[in-house]
Amino acid sequence: MTTVTTETEKAAVTEKRKPVFTKVDQLKPGTGGHTLTVKVVSSKTVLQKGRSVSQHLRHTRIAECLVGDETGAIIFTARNDQVDMMKPGATVILRNAKIDMFKGSMRLAVDKWGRVEVTEDANFVVKEQNNLSLVEYELVNVLEE
């Protein structure tokens, strides 16, 4: 049995999907696969473990960065190499970002399946009044009858 693939079928397989950019105010708890262009408002290192403690530990750095766009702001948890990119004032593209819940509030994160890349400055002002990380969520079990 032979299969014949046309040029358009081959092109469809190799052609990547165009990213759909999400705005910060559209983020919901428990979702993932978001691509966002955000500006870094602030960055604060919250954890720094290194070789000085033990030879066996990997160097671990975690920073909480307030990022946002013209629709709102959210705390982004930057890990290791991501920390260096998250300089206040920088504009970054977060690819395949997901929402983690931390103490009932949303945090944005990019794991090994995603990417953080610095891009040229965007011309918007971050709407810090709409900080999604300040909204507290509660897990409610709904009983179906």
C-alpha cells in the first residue's frame, strides 16, 4: 500500500500555528498554553539556593515579578535563567505560560515546555490597578445531583 502526500499536506504538517496572543485580564485559574506580551513592572528575588550550601544542590533562583499589559497585571514566577530576563521596564513574550495557584491567588509561570524571550519595547502602560494576583480564589466542590 502506497501513500501519496501532496505538497500542501507536507506544508500543513511543517507549518507552525500562529500564536494567539492573550491579554492579562483574560487569564483564569487552572488554564495554560497562554502566549502573552507583557512589560516587567518590578522583580523581587524570593529564593536563592546555590553551591555555597552544598555541592550536590543545583543553583536555584526564584523571583516574583509583577508583569502586565494595558488590561491588567499579574505576578510571574521566574525561575533560574528567566530571572535574568525579567528586568524592570523590559518587554517580554511569554510562550506556553500557565496559571499556577499559590495560597489561593493566581501566578503566571513558564515551565520547561514554554519560553521567555525579551522583545522590543511595547508602547502600552501596565494597568497595575487590575492586579489579578490580588484576587483570592477558593476551591469549591460542587455536588452534582
